[in-house]
Amino acid sequence: VQLQASGGGLVQTGGSLRLSCAASGSIPVINYMGWYRQHPGKDRELVADIISGRSANYEDSVKGRFTISKDNAKNTVNLQMNNLKPEDTAVYYCNLIFKVNETPHEYWGQGTQVTVSS
């Protein structure tokens, strides 16, 4: 299984970016997909995620600005980021979990840099 993230880049404050993460390989039903980010020198943190059958969950600082969506047919998860702020600058990673015989399998994308200039 591989995750390919794309869509990062440089944008000015108030701008928008759309991140996409495509999963390929032998994947049964996906139980969880999410986006995380890591600021320099800090731990990776959750940005937004979707658990199968439940509504999306967002970190407080991105609520109302970011929207996560999942395309089950294409095994992709997207993150629409609007009204970007300099503090959103980080490396963004997608995450996927599926279960095989109740055993969870977790995968990470390679990370994509988002830079918001002030």
C-alpha cells in the first residue's frame, strides 16, 4: 500500500490550497483517513480526520477554514484549506488505517510542504 500526497506549495495569507492523498494497492474497506501536520521542531499533530461512518473531526485552529473529504471509490482523501495563516505553515502528512481480520494496518504519506507567507 502506498499513499501519494500532493497539492502543497507557497501561498499568501488568506489564500487557499487543496491537498490530496491517493492510496494505491490492495486495500479493503478503509476505516480511517486523516491529515496531520508537523511544525519545525514540534511533534506531528492532527489537523482533520474521518472515521468510517462518523462525521469529520477538526483541530480547533482550523475549524471553519479547512474541510476534509473522502472519495471511497478512488481511495483518496482531500483537505481544502481556505483563509490560510502563517501558523498553518508546516509539512502535512496523510494517514490511512484499515483492518484485516481486526488487525489494524497504518500507512503514512510522504509529506507535502505548505508555506503561508505573511
